[in-house]
Amino acid sequence: MGRVIFVIGLPASGKSYFIKNNFPNAKVVDLFNYQHEYDSYMSVIDSYFKSLADLVNEVIYQENYGTGQDVVLEHTLVKSKRRNIYIDAIRDYCGKDIECFYTDPTAKQYAKTVNYREGITRDIDDYQIEKAQSMLSQFDIPTIEEGFHSVTKIHCDV
């Protein structure tokens, strides 16, 4: 029986890098892409629930067909209240414990990674660090109380 693993954090914080290097054989489900796949013809809330249904179906598929493959769910899920609906659905419909890994870079690391991703080669300035701090301050650190079986902070130096 495979594991269900959430990897969450801000955009460009190292989630994909971490997954690639730590779960190379897992089935990776990019929840952000699932959700936005439906945004063009559904309301935001409908696309959210459609992506949730796809997620649960993906986890159930892996379970029912006995692949034993881990399922890694990747998303920003900045606010804990947005995570709860996914956590509850997986536990209620699949009966699976959910491991959580989250990125929590420093403002300087985050600004550096965002610059790299955007192709900016100049040195990081105070404005970029302040902007990064503002983004990082919006992230609710995941907790066991949200319903995760385990929560682990990861360091990604991409």
C-alpha cells in the first residue's frame, strides 16, 4: 500500500525539486494544474471541487489497483483552511494517513529562487527581500492538528 504525501509551499520554493530528488518513483499529482485546468470553463469554487474529486479518484485508483505506488500531491496551499478540504477528503474516502513536507525558505533564499526562475541575473536588493518576506508571511505552517499524520520542514537549496 503506497503512501499519500503532500508537498506544499509557495511558488518557486523548491517543491518540485524536492519531489524529483526524494520521490522519483511516485505518482505526482500537481493539484494546482488540476484546479486551473477547469478554471477556463468553471467558477473558481467549482474548479476547486473538481480538482478535489480528481485527486480523490487518483488516490483511490492507486489504492484499488494495488500498484503500491506512493502518491505525491504538490500544491501551494498557502492557507490551512484550503488544505483541510483535501485532507478530509483523502482521510474520509480513502482512509489513508497523509504525510506532509513543506518548504520554508528564508526571504533571501526565496528571492534568489524567484529571480532564477524569472531569468533575473542581478543581485538581490532590499525591495526583493521585502517582497519575499511579505509572501512568506502569508504561508500558514502546516501542523498535525490539521489532520496530517506527520509534518516535516524541508530545506531546498535549488
